[in-house]
Amino acid sequence: MHIEITPERTEIIKLPNPWRLKAQGRMIRHVPLSIYSDDTSGNLSKQWNKHISIFMSLAGLPPHISNQEYNTLFVATSNIATALELAAPVVEELNILSTSGFFTFDHSLQEDVLVLPFILMFLGDSPMHAEITSTLHPNVKPNLRSWIDTKKAAYHTWYLVQRGAPKTQVQSSISEFGVKDVLNQTIIHTIKENQDTKVTYNIRRLQDDSIEKLFNPFYELKGFDGHKDTPVEVLHVIFLGIVKYLYCDLICGLTVDKKEELVARFQSFDISNLNIPSIKAKYLVQHYSSLVGKDFKIIIQAAPFVFFTIIEESRQKIWISLCHLCSLIFQTHISRLENYVANLNSFTQDFLIKLISSNAQWVNKPKFHILLHLSQSVARFGPASLFATEKFESYNGGNCISETNVSIVSPSYQVKNLLLKNPTIQNLLGLDSYIFKVKPRYPFFKKTPLSTADYENCTTAKGIKSISPNSDWINLLSFELEDHQTIKSASKQNNFIAFIIGIWGIDNMSNQKIYIHCMHCEMVEVDPLYGMRTLKKLNREDFISAKSIISGLNVQHHCAGAKCLIRRTLPKRLERQETDMMLNELQHNFRFNLYVINTASLRAQDKHHAPARITTPQIQPLQALNAVHDGLSEWKKNIIERVKTKLLKV
């Protein structure tokens, strides 16, 4: 036994370490886990079916591996039990595993190791986080609390009920502490509705033997802090929250002509190097209230270039600030965490100040307050993409099919059997050897069919033969620089804004070489309308190796300066064939030699930000105070106008 004395406390440390005895000379592996829960709803049957599901994933894997579906572990699902009821046996087993561990074979060490799994974070949307953390409601701003105080407050409410306190006193206690244990409140309601029954007797017996089973099971999860280990979920807070609020507010105020113009600008938006397969422009405008996360990802990357003619300057600045903030939030690589967190706070404050200045009524939306806590989650867990929930949301469709069309009582077993006994599902989710095929070497030729016009217009670039005179050169339409990033030749698409003139390759049996025929450019100032760095082409051409390319950038034409017009010149395609019907499209005036680096890109953000050199906004206290006063004044003005409108109708 060893006694360690510090100025703060005296701690008794047992020697030898108990973990050394448990490991029996083997290495100990600590395995962090992410646990996720959400409700899965659907009307696949003749009635609405709601299921609560729990998933897990290995939190220590790199993002490009952890986000793969085959690394998501299905745990349980039920259409009867609540999230807390479903989590009770899961928490019990996790406590056993985290304190006792288990032995398994480590392939990298080629020996047995002791594995100790633990919960690093709990993922979910705002209502689910409120239930797990016993928060009264996600739109209520309670004082800063500790996990221990939350547990004490829940027990205090229970003891008030046991002492026969009136309902008003119990509700006052819940409001005072801001703690509402959903499971415990359900039990209290059950006792009141079932006096002197077997149910009440079992509850009383649990109170005497295992009182912790009457409360939120996460209170007992070892090493878990509900207030710190529930990071801000960016899918629901950012895309399905803030971006959706602003976009719906924008569309609702547009006329029919403005909506048609917006469709044309979306249709003509250049999606190169954005990892966007295509844009359904009409769908984005017509069904704005039914969009999903991937749709809002398109909107946030295109907003500065498609909204500038249909909204006033103040709202344009709000969207530009939000675009820069989103690009920073979804950055997957952080070089210096302290600087990143400071920049994230600055961009967050800049966006909120501009938003509140336009109308302070936005403070009624709780997700704007939740956004302020994102920097704390990043400082604790790393990039926001590590605790995103899209990978879990992708299981909802399969769960609905497996759970609603089931003829047995336990749907969890049905889902398990679907994964184990269906080779097609295993192949789709990467549960067989097919997923482990050898990755290609980058860069490599990308086979793309050419149209007749493109084939006839192929010409040999001057000077290309001097690089390798004895080689047979191939004119390429595109090549793969890295995973999901295709570099295309601008000469094959008139509306492709880039500085690549052509792509050339040598196709030898042993090796492939790719060279880029490009035109140099130079940086210009930051444009005040777009809030992004501009550049222009120079009359200087060159040939470079594809291996020297760091990344592809998304660059848009400066349509505001060039005064590009919208004309009805785009043939409408039906059944994959062009018709005589014409749609609106943006006609670029390429004689205006000015382009904009799209720093709203959600792909290769650091590569877009480095040349753009966008400065971090500096927020002054007086600036925030003035924004609040302006926003309150605008809010009051809108209320008066609505009242006058109602009175005129009466």
C-alpha cells in the first residue's frame, strides 16, 4: 500500500496495481466507443411505427474508416421501450466490460491483450440529448451544472414525491433545478395511476433493493459525464437547424420570378471539386421544406453565388458569414487546436451578431444557443466530423423495413438475422472480403466517354511533345487525383471555370504519367460582395506533372461584376434526351476576367482557405451591444406591422 499526499488531497494507492493483476502480464488496450440513439419513424405499414434504436462505433478509428457503415455496430431496437429503458441493460454490460475487461487476440501484436472498452461520447439530436442528460427541454437555458448535481436533483424530486409533496411543489423543484428524469417521472406517474397493485409493489421493492434502477441508467455509467460527453450534433444543429431556418425564411419571401431565377442560378452553379454528383435545382426551390442534410450541404456551398441578386446586402452578409462558419466547422484536419477553437469562436460570434442585428426574434430558436457550445465539443473531442451522426442515420431505412415488416415479437433479432443471413446486405455494408480490395494508385486515368463534338475537337497542345518525344500521348478528359476528387479538363466543357486547358497522359504498360496544360493566374483583392478572394487569368501557359497538384479548388465566375444574364437557352431533357423545350440558364460573360475562390467549400477547406487568406473577424463588445439594440428594434417593428395587417383584415 502506498500513500500519496498532495496539497489538495490524500490518496491511497494499492500496490501492485490491480490492473496489473487482471492483465496477467498481458498488454491492456483501452477502446473508446461512441454510442448513438435515435427514434426511427416511418409509414411503411398501415400505421405509423416509431422505433428507438441504439448503435455503437469505435471512436478511435480515423474518420475515413469510422464513417464507413461496416464499422457501425447495431445494438438494440424496440417500438415499445423508451431510450432510457432500452439503455439500462446496455449500461449494465458496459460497466462490467469497463471494470473487468476481456481477453482477445491482437493481430498487430500477435498476442492476447486485455481490452477495456469505455464510452467516450453519446451522440444524438437535441431532444435525445435532453432525455439522456435529464434536461428539462432543449430550448431552456439552465445554469451551468455538473453531472453529480443533476443526479442529486433527480433523487431530490423522487424523495419529495415519496414524502407526499403536492404536485405544484414537485413541478417547482423540476423547474428550479432544470432537471427532469423522464424514466423516473414515468415511474411516478405509474404509481399514481396504479395504487395498491403488483406494479406498485415491484417499484417499492426496487426502491429498497436497487433504487438506481428507478432513475436514468446513464447516471450509473462509469466514466461518463452527461453534460460534457454529449457533443453538439452538427447535422441537426447546423444543416437541419440553422441553415434550414434561414433558407426557408428566404424562399418564403420570394416571388415566382425570383424563384425561377434562383433555379437557373442553382442549375448553372459549378460543382467541380465539391464532391457533389449533381444539383436538382428545381427540387431545392420547390420542396424547400422537405430537404435533407445533403441538400443543405449543396445550398451552403452555393449560397454566396446564387443569392446575391435576390436578397439585400445585409442578408447576403449573413449568408457569407454562415458559409465561412460551416466551412470551418466541417474541416476534418486541425493543425493547431488552440488557434482553430479561437477562430471558430470568432466566426460564430460574427455570424450571430449579423443575424441578431437583422432581427432579434431568432433568439427564440434554441439551436442558435447550442451553436455557442460547439467550440467546447471540438476542444474535447476533435473535429466535428468525428461526432457527426450521418453514418447512423443511414441505417434508418433498413431498420424501418426490418422492424415494421416482422412477424415475431423481438425486432432486434430480426435486424440481426437480416445482417447475418443476407449475403447481399453483407456485400453492401462491406462485411465480406470485397471491401478490402487493393486501392488504386493516385493519380490514375479516368475512363470517360466523349461526345462526337469533343472527339472531333481534340487537338495536340503545343510543346507537349518536348517533355517525352518518344511517347504516345493521350488527350484525357479527366483524371483521379485522390479518392472522390476528379480533375477535369476545361476545354471539354464551356461552362467549366478553371485554369486547366488540357490534360495529357502517357499510357505505358508499366506506368501512367499525366501532365496538365494550364494557364497561370494571380491573386486579387477580397471582393466585398462575395466576401472571398478573387483571381484572374494571366496570358502565360505551362505544363506541370499531375503529381505536383496538391488539390483541386472550386472557383466560380464573378457573375456580379460581369453582369452575366439569364436566358432561356438550356434544352430540357426528358428520358435522357434533349427536347425543343427551353429552360433558363446563366450565360457567363467570360470576357470579364475575374473569378472567385469558393471558400464556402466543404471539401479540402484548408486548401481553399490557404490561398484566399480570409481574415478572422474581430468582435468588439460595443458591436455586439449595438447589434442587440438593432435586432430588438427590427423585431418590434415587425410585430407592429403584423398587428396592423391583422387589424386591416378585420
